[in-house]
Amino acid sequence: MCDFPFFSLVCTGEIFELKAELNSDKKEKKKEAVKKVIASMTVGKDVSALFPDVVNCMQTDNLELKKLVYLYLMNYAKSQPDMAIMAVNTFVKDCEDPNPLIRALAVRTMGCIRVDKITEYLCEPLRKCLKDEDPYVRKTAAVCVAKLHDINAQLVEDQGFLDTLKDLISDSNPMVVANAVAALSEIAESHPNSNLLDLNPQTINKLLTALNECTEWGQIFILDCLANYTPRDDRESQSICERVTPRLSHANSAVVLSAVKVLMKFMEMLPKDLDYYGTLLKKLAPPLVTLLSAEPELQYVALRNINLIVQRRPEILKHEMKVFFVKYNDPIYVKLEKLDIMIRLASQANIAQVLAELKEYATEVDVDFVRKAVRAIGRCAIKVEQSAERCVSTLLDLIQTKVNYVVQEAIVVIKDIFRKYPNKYESVIATLCENLDSLDEPEARAAMIWIVGEYAERIDNADELLESFLEGFHDESTQVQLQLLTAIVKLFLKKPTETQELVQQVLSLATQDSDNPDLRDRGYIYWRLLSTDPVAAKEVVLAEKPLISEETDLIEPTLLEELICHIGTLASVYHKPPSAFVEGSRGVQHKRLPGSAGSGESADSPDTGSAAGVSEAPPAVIPSQGDLLGDLLNLDLTPPTTSGPPPAPSSGMQMGAMDLLGGGLDSLVGLLHMGAGFGAPPTAMPASFPPPVSGGLDDLFDLGGSVGMPMGAYSPPKSIWLPAMKAKGLEISGTFARRAGVIQMEMTLTNKAMSIMTDFAIQFNRNSFGLAPAGPLQVLTPVGPNQSIEVALPLSTVGPVMKMEPLTNLQVAVKNNIDVFYFSSQYPISMLFVEDGKMERQVFLATWKDIPNDNEAQFQIKDCHLNSDAASSKLQGSNVFTIAKRTVEGQDMLYQSMKLTNGIWVLAELRVQAGNPNYTVSTVVVGLCEFMSLVSSLRLSSDLINNFYPVKTVVFN
Amino acid sequence: MIGGLFIYNHKGEVLISRVYRDDIGRNAVDAFRVNVIHARQQVRSPVTNIARTSFFHVKRSNIWLAAVTKQNVNAAMVFEFLYKMCDVMTAYFGKISEENIKNNFVLIYELLDEILDFGYPQNSETGALKTFITQQGIKGQTKEEQSQITSQVTGQIGWRREGIKYRRNELFLDVLESVNLLMSPQGQVLSAHVSGRVVMKSYLSGMPECKFGMNDKIVIDKQGKGGASDEAGKSGKQSIAIDDCTFHQCVRLSKFDSERSISFIPPDGEYELMRYRTTKDIILPFRVIPLVREVGRTKLEVKVVIKSNFKPSLLAQKIEVRIPTPLNTSGVQVICMKGKAKYKASENAIVWKIKRMAGMKESQISAEIELLPTNDKKKWARPPISMNFEVPFAPSGLKVRYLKVFESKLNYSDHDVIKWVRYIGRSGIYETRC
């Protein structure tokens, strides 16, 4: 009946027969019987009834038979846990076998049996195997720890296997190292905050050594692990890059992609003017191109990744356009991806070639591909202005082919071209109108109607054309109906005399005969507008439209950064963060690229509480936030011309010191910054300072005016953090305050939607000072429409730390029953000044003296109407403590100290000239020289940061 | 990591199913069958996400191999592994077919157990695997043999075992290139590249250290500058610019990166030493000049000239030109000066075959294509004219300069090794638009 004896097992009656065979004395017969059992198992038949009989066959010296029995055990042990215990003895015995292959087999299989009772017995053999003399056994045992952790994480920790696993990273055998890395990485993923993979230069060095020696798969594990490391400075980053680049020549594409991931990530930290940076960029292109000659499935993975790389660093592949030309025999998924990349790489230099190709593709067979090609031509027109004309003529050629879907797609993109270049290509309208009848897709019809309405004054028979659509109004899709309504209103406003009847007709169709609320509402609005104030109607309906952006479907920058950290993985294939498709805790951790100082790429965060003085200050001294750090460092290390700011590390306490520099100083300066006034002495102004991040001393001083206010920390007025538009009706405004030593986030939640909001929850992203909610968000009652509620959320500073840009930026996610919303806000740095920030006088003096005076910068505080005592007491309310006061030649000098929540001390000197109501104050910011160089090389360890890092701020007239 | 691995036949029946992770249930097997194998439309992506489970698949003839996972795995690695899996199976039992898989399912399970542990790929070099995964079972291994096996499987040189002995030390080097071309109807090269492979068959004793040299521009230039050797200049050999190359894992990549020298201990038997790609100064062995004229709505006149462009002393072989015809073709008359041409209705093409053709020659075919009148508005897409051939030289200009063998422990030297080098240039995707 069947040629394959093992696959012909059909009826359950044979189970009985098998039972007999399994218990046979003959080895051969036994083996054949087990094979039959496995075959049935494969095709999904239940052979669990044979459990005891199969397990009986386990005691054998025939390795092949043993493996078969193990395979059976792995499948059925879970359903028969009690029976599975029978196997334990054999396993334990096998783990002692002189043959390393058998020892490894036993420990490997045992880890796959997910029965609690068995795992208990596994611990001892596993411990032995982890220290086995044979590397084959050790590498198997390493993976087994990960298996066991998956079953019982607590057990693994209690038994100390994690430490043993860590030791294996130093193993002499590269494969053992690779497997240990793989196992540790996996375990670390489920403990996001643990410091399990304690990556430091020593371990990194070990990994890089093993990288040269282990199998291709091991190289992948190691490279993927390396990608999670954040080098301490650009030198370390470069040296790792240098040792990883040879991998780009590996035959295994996955090794190449993982190496690309490491390089893409570490490159962020290299200064752009470094020679090596350019070399590295050049080295990346050829291997990426080579990936395109791999098998189609890998090409697909590579292309999805290249799409990301091109968005992040377009310069790498800008000259490689040709390799993305579509081949006739490429699978469709490769074709579509190549097309995407072609558009991204399109530029003035290569647009002619690209267009010629796209035109070619538009004649292919696959409908999706052709559509995308036509759309691509439109996108080229929008992206490269010089090519717009050629693109339009190409599109017209395509319309002439009369292929239905080509014509429709072309019309949709021409609409976009009209929007991008108004009043330029309207001559083609006539050709478009010819194809009116053939349009049967809503999108194309809507686009055509939009064109007719927009250019009604140039189309003689616009009314006839629109009227023809009106006949089947109710059969049209909503998209078309809405467009038709608007188009006819536009037409009416342009040619009121002839089209009165038409507009009446469409308004009544929309308002009276339609049950679509959107359409009805829009109809009523137009009607009301037209009947009350036609001039206003004209202004509204014929308003100038905002230009459309050049690049469509770009990935949002933060997501892009995260995806770059996931190059080669599924996330990069789906273009989604792992949390979008992975269940449970794994992969929920968001990865970020290491921040490079002075990159200025994320410099556009809004100033929430911007001070009045900002606009009056000379614009030259207001750099973007991102440049600040660079400037500050230039000030201390080198003349401002050099642009090699050391990069900032991105996580952990390491950046504490950097924080102080990056944001601390600027906030500090901002803190002392008060409006209007006098120019700074030019010699004393080597660096420029940004406006205060969000309220500093000026705000503090402002408060001084209102007598009777309790002496407390300054808190800026509430500002809107999350507008209702962006959050489906939820508006959040808020502020930060420090009350009785507790930082509070005070928010007003306003429901501007129509439905009730409940189930509020809040979460912070990692931030510079480890701010985290100390408790859940207390919104106990549902918030009804138009209702608002006040909440105060106490914050702790023990959360995970990551450097933000700007420093005091806080990214917040708020959830309610409707959705999750994200916003970011900035807290005033004074929130972080702790109550015990008063330094001992002696200590202060000693520290102050240690600061060399040769690196100075100044800052002015203007328009201060307080005398030094008032200022001092005012500041004290915000935990800025005056240690000493000195008066020299009518100038008051205040020596002050403050301490940040993360234990960093800040020292300041404030000079005030009494008696002059409109006096000038300028500051000199002095960093400790050695501190600066320490920071610049980023050789700081976290315990160093917890010591003193005084920064002297001198203020003089 | 990989959660499970399934092999299906063309009907979607499971032939092999091995689950490595607890999060993959039995229903995953069916989900893939229903959503991919039995899917109505053509498969649009090799990666499919069904209910938060991701499926990676490759197809070999009519067998589907699918890897399943619920985690954010390294996608490139999964595909590389699937290919590797195919290689290993082919090395063990030949062609991947339903019959072979069914006959070897025990072996396949054994292999899967070895090369994938908890979803992590392990050593998958056939050379090493064959030492301890055999159909016979391991019997009578001595302790030394066992530890030799394990050290090889986990060792630095996982691809070669110790103690190999040949009476005659011999090696074969094949430089196999496929030249790819896309040319516009006007004869303008739109894109051209050569993807080449150096395949080596080594039958060498012991653990020989090899060094491979070719006319790589970077190396030659470096030598020329240093003045150490002006061999390149003397012999007039031209060097070639290699865009990129990748190597078998036996090659020491860091050495290549620093010195650009290719040194390695080769696996035994046949393997691919390197792959490379060049785009500059490619010798295009043939040029195709198409001429298509539409005569009214029911007739097409096609004339195609091919010109060979290499040394007259060399012979190209297995030349085949494929001229596509419209779908509504009713009849074709062909006249060709050389070779045989035939209209193949099932393939919608005129296939013109020439057995041999010397360099610097020219040949021509002309055809009249009768068309059935159709109402179809869509114009014929005019697929490109494609060509196949084989030439006995490397179109990239690559030359093997040396392959030195050193084996310090055994008493044979580089001179005793018999070496054979062969160049074959084949057409890859060699298309001319018409």
C-alpha cells in the first residue's frame, strides 16, 4: 500500500502490535518498533499509550536507539510526568558515562524534559557537566542552563548556575564561550534590569578573541551580544569596530548582518571628523551589496535591513543605486523591497536612471508591483524637484497605455504632485479628464474629483464632470462622497453663478439622504458657512494648503533607532519593535543607540517654561540643545574650533558626571539667568549658553515679588504636556514641584472627548536622574466628558537611569481605557536639589580651592531686583544653600552649594552689586580640569561619580 | 531562538516535526499549512507572522522547510540555518525529496538534535558531523577517538579531522563565475556584475596550511609599490578590482583584513573557499542586439544578432538565446544562420540553441511572429531577451596566482602536491531589454 513502512501506521489497533514489538527480545525488532512510534508521533498521532514500553528501551548501549527513545521522551514526558520519573536513573547514569557524547546527550535531553520532578534531579549532573573536562559536554551544559532557566528560573539562581555560566565566558574553548554567551543573553533578556551580562572591557576582549575562533553560529551569538554593549568612549568604540570589521567578509550572511549591527551602533559614538569614521562608512557598503547575491529569502531580510540603514545613514549606499534595480526573475517580495530602497536612494544625480527603470517596471505583470512602481514615480517627483517635470511626462505616458490600474495609480500620484508644486503642471488636467470614465477605484476617483474641484476655474466643464459623479452619489464610497462634496463647494465658490443648483443638490444629498455622520456634518458646516458668510466660506474652503512633505512612510526616528539596534532580527524584518510581536517580558526592553555628544539630531524639544529673556538675548549665544555639551567641553579642553566632543555613554550611572556637564551646567547657568540687559564682556564669554531649560533662578526670583507665599521650592506654572488632539481627547497639563523633600508631578487630566475615561496608569521611560513614579497614578473616579481632575504623583529617584537629551527631559506614557499616549516634558533642575545640600564650610573651601581657574566661562544674569540677602533666602527655598557671604567693594559674593539627587555636588559663587536695581551679573562656570578630562575619556566608574565633583560658578560684575 | 522546525511535503503533510521550545504548540504545524502552503495567493514573503508566531520558510523542489519562533530571533541566522540544514541533508542522503526524507527520518531527527540545541544552531559542518552521526551507530570507539570527535566538533578547526591520509596529495581549484548583465535595447549597459566562486576540492594529508593568491588589485599594487616583486609588471598580468568577497569559515578573516592574504586549513573534499563580486572591467562574452518591429496589430518582426567578444581561439559552449513572444502568438517562422531555433508555445518564447561558437564571431536570427487579434488593452510587457552560455575563462579577469600548501608535520612539500586550476564563466542573469 505504501512504500514507506514507518509512515504507513494507520489504525489504533496497531498500538497493540507495537507494544509487543517494543517488548521483544530482539534488538533490531525493538529499534524498528521505536522508529514506527516516532513516525506516528511526527504525523501527529497520539502514541503516548506506549510510554512505559518505550521508556523500557532506554537502557541500551545502542546510541541510535537511545536517541530515539529520548526523542519520544521529550515529546510525551510532560503528559506523563509520573512515568517520566522512571527515566531519571538512566539519565543520571548516562551523565557519568565515560563517553563524552553520551554525557552530553543525557544532559541535553534532560533539559528538554519539562517536568518539575526531573529538573530537581537535573541540578547535580548539570553542575558536574558544566565543569566537565570535555568541551563538548560543557558547551551542551551551557545551553542546558538556559533550558532550565526557562522551566524554573528561581532554581537556576538558587543553585548558582548563573555564576558558573559567567565563568564559562572565560573558557578556553571558543564554542563553549559562544554557547555561554547565547545562554546568558537569553536569560538576561527576561531580567531586563539585572546586570547578568556584566560586559566590561575585559569580558569584551574575551568575546572578541573567541569571535575569531568559533563556528559561524557562535560568531552570531557573540556579535549579537556585543551589540548590547555600550563602549565607554570613542577609542574603545573604535577598537571594537576594528576587530569586528573582518567579519564583514564572512560567507554567512547572518554573521555579516550582525557585524553590521555592531558597527552601525558603535559608529554613533565616533566623532564624524575622525578618519576612521569615513573608512568605516566605506567598508560597510560592499558587504551590504554582496548580501543581495544571496538566496532570495536572505535577500529579503537584507533588503528590509538596508531599508533601515539607508534611512539612518543614506551616505553608505548612495552610490550603489544600480544594485537595487529589479531583476525580471526576482521573487515579488524582493522586487517590492528593492523598489522601496530605490526611492529612498533617488537623488538628482541618479534620477534619470531611476525613472527609466521605474517606467520599465510599470509595464510588468504583477499588479502590486506595477502599482508600486507608478507610485514610486510620483514619489520621485516630490522628492527631487528637478525631476518633477520628467516624472509627470512619464506618468502621462503611462496613462496613455490605458491599462486600468496604471491609470488610476498615476492619477492618485499626480494629485500629490499638484499639491507639492501648485500651479505648475495643470496643463495635464485635460489628459486626466479623458480617463474619468475608466476610474473604478475609490482612491483614484477621489483624487480625480479633488483635482477637478481644486482647478475648477481652469476646467470649462468642471460642473458637468462633477455632476456626472453626483448621479451615483449613494453608491460611492465615503472617501469619494466627501471629496465630491468639497469639490462641488469649491466649484460653487469659484463659479457661483452657474453652479447654484449643483451645490444645492449635493448639500441635500449629503445632509438629508445620507446616514454617514461625517458626511452629514461636513454638509451642514458647508451649508451654514455658505448661507451665513460666503466670504468666510471662501477663506475656509479655498484656504492655502500646507505643502506635503518630501519623504513619505519614513520610520519615526526613535523607532528607527531602536530598529537599528535590532538589525538582522525579526524586528528589523517587520519594521516593528519586538514588543509588538513578542509575548511576555522578552524583548520588551527598548534598545537605543548610544548618544553621540554634539550630534544635535534630537535637539528640538520644546522649552516648556521658557523665560522672558530668551528672545532678547543675542541669538548667537543660543545654540541648539544638542550643541551645548560640545561647546561646554570645547570650552574646557580645546579651543572652540575643534569639533570632537567626547560621546556620552547612554546608560547606567556612568553618565552621572556627564549629566552634570550636559545639563547640570546649563541648567545651573539657566538657573542664574535673568532677563534683559548688558552685553557680556567679550573676553570672558568663550562659550555660549542656552536658555534655561525650564525655569531657573529667574523663575525663582519672580516668585520673590509676591509676598506672603510660603517659602518653598519654586514650581513653574502648569503647561500643556499632551494636547487633546494627540491623545484622543485626553489633555494633560502639569508641572513639577518639590514639596517637603518629595518630588511631585502635579497634573491636570482633562477629558475633552465624548466618552468617559477610566483605568489611568502612568509609566516613565528611563531618564537622566532615575525619576520614577513612587506609586500608581491615583485616579479613582472615572473622568467624564469635559471634566478634569487634579492628580499629584510622588516621584522617586531610584528608577533606571539613562541620559536624556535635553538632560531634564522626561518621557512619559499614560494609559487609559482608550489607548496609550506618549509625551515628554521637562522638569526644572531645581527639583533635584536635595535638602541636605548644605556643604560644610571647611569642605567647601578646600574643594573650591582645588578647582583650577584656567578654564572659565561666564554667564550673565540680568534685571534682578533683589538684594543679595533676598536672593539667598529665595534660593534656599529651592535648596540652594548659601555657605558664605563676602562683601568686596560694594559687591556681595555669595558662595553656594547644592546637591543633586544622585549625589553630585554643585558649588557656585554668585556676585551681586547692591544698590543698582538694574545690575548685571555674569557667571563664570569653571569645571574641574581633571574632572573634564575624566569625562572626556569616559573612564569614570560609578563610584567615582558618587564622590565630589565640584563645579565653581563665579559671578561678577 | 528557533522554537521548532517542520518539514512538509507539497500537500502540506508533516514529514518531520521537531519542537525545541515550549511556546510552540502543535497547532503551529497546522497554522503554517493553512496560511502558507494552502494559501490562495502566491506567497508574498518568506517570513510570515500568524497569531504572534513567526514562520520562516524555504522551499526545495516541492518540500517546505519551516522554522517557527515566538521570539525576536536573528532572522538572517534562521535562513542561513535552513540553507545549512538543506546542505547537511543533501550531503547525507542526496536530493531533498519526500521519498528521501521519509526513508531517512530517523537520521534527520538525530541531525536536528545535534545541530540545533534549544533552538541555537551548533556545529553543522558535514565533515565533523559525519564522524559521529552515522546510520550505523557508533560502536567500538576508543576513548581517543571519542575525544577526538568532541574536540573536533567544538574545536577551532571544526571542519577538518586529524589524521587524514592520501597517497597522492592533490587539489583542484575551480574558478566559477557567473556574469550578470542588464542591457538597454540601445546597447547601453544598465548594470553588470560578476559573482564568482572559488571552489576547491582538496585531497591533502594531515593538517595542511594553505595560502591562496590571486591578481587582486590591492595586493598587486601593494607589492608593486614596495618593489619587492615586480612580477605583475613583468608578466603583464592585469590585476582586478574586487568589490567585495566573503570566505568560508576556514579562512582567517582577521589576517585577510590586515594583510589581505588568504590563509586557511582547508576542509577535506569539496567546499567553497570564497565568493566575490566585481563590477569593473568585466569582459562581456556576448552582446545581443535586438530589433523588434510591430507590423500592424497582428504581426511582429524580430531580428536578434549575437556577437561573441573574446579571443578567437576560445570556444563558448551551450549557447541559448531565449526570445520572448507575446501571449497571443499564433505562429512563428524562424530563420537562423547557425544552430537550431524553435518556438516553444508553452514557454512563450523562441529558443535558439548553438552548440559552440568561437570568439569574435557574429550570428543572427530573424523571426516573424503572427499574433491573434485581442481586445486586451494591456500592451505586451516585452520581457527581456535572456541568454545562457559557458565560456572557458573568467569574465572578471581573475587569475589564480598561487596556492601554496605547507604541512610541517608530514613529509610532503608544496611541490609534491598536484594542483589543477580551471576557469569557467557562465551566464547568470544575462538580459537585454528589447
